[in-house]
Amino acid sequence: MRSEFAALGFDQELRNTFKTLRKSPQACAPYLRGTRRTRLSRYPYSVVFRELPRKIQIIAVAHAKRRPAYWANRLS
């Protein structure tokens, strides 16, 4: 059985990460194919995103140890 406590913690960390991205997306390191990436501090996940003129586009919330760059086909 999965932990509801862990799920709520993951959700809260994602929300905090998204809030940080809106404030300062360029603080995150450039990554692959015009994207940037930030890592969650308490969970083994990264948020891969693109900075567009008027918004931040989330490409993937990717597990750090599984299928690297599986999300790359989402970029056009």
C-alpha cells in the first residue's frame, strides 16, 4: 500500500517548486533541447520545463533513476 502521507508531501513539494519556478525560472540550470530542470529536494524527481514568453511549460515530472529523457518526444 502506498503512503497517503508521502503522496501529500510530494504534492506539497511540487506546488512549492512550481511557485519557485514562476518567480525565478532562470535560476534553474539549462538542460536538454531548450529545457531547464530543477530537482525536488525530498523525492527522487526532477521537474523539466521550458520558459515561454508568457508562461512556464512543464514538460515532465520525471523520476531521477528511470527512463532518462523519456519525455523528449514531447518537445516540438
